[in-house]
Amino acid sequence: MDSKKRKRIRILGKILFILYVIFIIYFLLFSDWYGRTGEMREYHYNLVLFKEIKRFWQYREQVGFFAMFTNLFGNVLIFVPFGFFLPMGSRQRSFFGTAFYSFGLSLCVEMFQFITKVGSFDVDDLLLNTIGGICGYILFVICAAIRRRHAGKKTKNRR
């Protein structure tokens, strides 16, 4: 792939990454879909790993499938684009770097929710968001391998 094409892909990655970060900030902090329209009177937090995951799974019939799915899998799915776009739009392309930045962004979101009393601080969300970022990175690696294989076949066919 020529350098102009790489540069365009990197710019596209940066634009998509910025749009994703704006979306995630709005969705996680201000969206009234999750009742984020008002400030709570007291702080809510969970510092026990797997406590909320276990609770949502244990009471899945009472809370409903949608609530269980959005809490357990939604926290993973919402960070998949972060793990995909981070290596696409930056020079940061390592597994551990992506895991670190996924955890860092999740920690910032959780701390902001706690401080502003819009949502709650939950260590389970930190874990699930980080797993989502890692899944996005794995998806990026798979797509990059497919792209390289496809680009290699084009080069062979031109000779």
C-alpha cells in the first residue's frame, strides 16, 4: 500500500476515533436512555469485582433480559470501537497499550460519573469496558491481516 493511502486511512481512523469518543462521552454520561438526566443525591459505587455481574446474572429474570444484556454485554460492546480505532488512528498498536488505554478511558468515565453523581462507579464496568477494548483490538488485528493478505494478492496479480 502506498504512503498516500496509508495516510488517508490513518486520517479516517483519527476522525472515526474522535467521533466515537464524542459519542461515548454523550452516551455514557448524558444520554437519558439510561436515566442520566438528573443528579443523584448520594454517591453510588461498587468496589467488589464481579458483584454487579453476578447480581445481574442471578436476577436476570427479575430485571429482564434487556437490562441484563445491556449491563453485561453493552459495557463490552461499547468499547469495541475504541479498541479498533485506537490502533487504526494512531501509532499505538500494541495489545497491552490498547488494554491500558481502554482501562484508562473507562476509569475516567467511571470517575466522572461518580464525582458528578451521574451514574455510579463500578469496577465491573472497568473490567467489561477493558475486555471490550481488547476485543476491538483483536478485531483490528484480524482486519489488518485480511487487508495485508488481500493487498498481497493484488500485487502478485499485477506482475
